[in-house]
Amino acid sequence: MVLTAVRAPTMESLAEELNAANIPANIKGELSASLNAAIASFDRGNQTAGVNQLQAFQNKVLAQAGKKIDQATANALIAAAQRIIDATGSQ
């Protein structure tokens, strides 16, 4: 499956979910930067870098889970990123 075929709505949905989340602005900014880097990598056709950046996004969310990000929101963001990673066929 080519990620660009599913990238737009999936990445947009993740970005919208992040924007709507009740997360402190500084944390949200860091997460947005990671997400934007992943989007840029996928747009350049660099799937490996995009996946790596999504995994970094997940790790940043996980590091704040239960602290600056409530657990339910963290779980939802991590799961949304994982669906994108899974859609790439990456391990």
C-alpha cells in the first residue's frame, strides 16, 4: 500500500486530534514539530524517515502520558500514529 494514498486523511486526522487535545502549548508545539517532520518526509517519498519520526512522536507522547497529557489522550494519539505506521507496511 502506498502511504500517499492514505496519508492525507490519516495524517490530517492525527494533526486535528493533536490540535484539539487539551495539552500544554509547549508540549503541543513539540509534538506538532515531530508530526510536521513526518509529514514532510512522507511528502518527499522518504517513508523510512517518516515512520521513524512518527515513532519519535509516539515516544514523546508516551514520555508525557499521565503527566502533561492525560492517559486517554496519550493512548489515542499513540494509536493514531501506529495506524499510520501500520499502513506503510513497516515493521
